[in-house]
Amino acid sequence: MGRFTVLFADDFEEVSKKFCGYKNIGFDYIICEKDGSVILEELYKNPVDVVVMDFVMKSLDALGVLERMKRMNPLYAPAVIILSSVESIALKNEFYRKGADFYLRKPVRTEELIAKINEIKRNRKINNLKSNSEIYRDESEVIITNIIQQLCVPAHLKGYNYLRYAIKLCVDSPVLTNTITKELYPDIAINYSVTSGSVERNIRTAIELAWQRGSEDVFSKYFGYNKKMRKNRPTNAEFIARISDEIRLIYDVS
């Protein structure tokens, strides 16, 4: 991504009016319909740095958009500014918990909105000074969680937590992918005070359900095949090794 770009989910004329009196607002912007589903479609086509959207929208509200954005590529994480006419501490905290950066009460002054966007821009520049491996070390839990959620591993299963822990161990120590039965399962079992057999069974169940429910495109992205190309799900070892290898390559973890 080159220029710093903001996506506004609003009327074109309304957004343009806000910025027409400013010679240099410090960012480029694109505008799409105030509709949660349309926003997500636009983000898949045109990754941006910041999303500015109203709480209430057609099709899918802002909370729904934030939930769906979690399943997108973990390397692509736009900042989010929520605009709302509702003054509620509980609602504001819920948006922050879901990943929003700012919750602004409407009507919002143009100067305030520009200041918030440029604050995000400055913070992004600071974070960009970090190496990929430093980003992973700081955000490993979020990165791993985003990927297994993309693959639709059910979060209520024990295997979900076991998988997340297994991937983290294998990113840090790739040799474990070659000794899954002898070393990896026992390590997980000790951490969760269960048996190795229980770890293996619960991970297998979690992957099986993900394979049944998950997107074929997402599995194809990570494994190079989907249900149409291959009948059987990935094995436990294949799943763990593939995701941990992908993370190591993306984040240059050594």
C-alpha cells in the first residue's frame, strides 16, 4: 500500500464537503455506501489504512463489520473510527473490545476527525519501524487467533486452545513439527493438565469441524487445496506445520 488511505462509509457529497476547505488533509480517501456488507466487499478489493463508519448501517452494523474484519488477513488490519449518535460507556467499551480505535459522538467536527486520522497515521509510521519479527513477538496471540478464526475453528472447543498453543510452540521451535506425538502433544498436555491422547483427539475434532464449515477459499489460501480438490481434511501434523510455517515466513521469525 502506497498512500495513506481512508475509507468513509457515507454519502460522497457529505464527505467531500467536509474536506473541500482544506488544502492538505494528510491522506487520500475513498467512499462507499453506508452498508456493512458493502464495506467488507470494498475492503477485500481495496485494503485501506483507516475505516470510518457509522454505528448503524444497512445489512450489517459496525459491530458486525468489526467481527468480520477479524477473519481477514492478519497482516491487513485497518484502524477503525466509529461515529455514533449514542452516548453510552458500555457501547463504547464494547467497540474498543472489538478492536475499534476511536468512538466519536456525532456530530463530529471535521477538524477532530482529521486530527484522529492523522494520529493513527503517525502511530502507524512508528509501528512500521518495527521489524516483522518484533511485530510477531508483540502480537503473536492475536496473529495466531486471527488465522485459526479465518479457518473457522470453533472457539468453544478445547481443540481450539490446544491448536493455538501448538502453533505458537511450533513457530518458536519448528523442530516440534517433526515430533508431534513424542514432544508437542505432551507439552500441550502438561500446560492444560490433560493427557496427550486427549490433546490429539480434541485437535483432530477441531480441524474436522473447521474443514466442514470453513471457506474453501481460505483453506486453499493456506494449504493450496480445498474440499473440491481433496476429500480428506488436513492431518493434525499438516495443519499445525503449515500454519506455523506460514507465520514464520510472513514474520521472518528465526
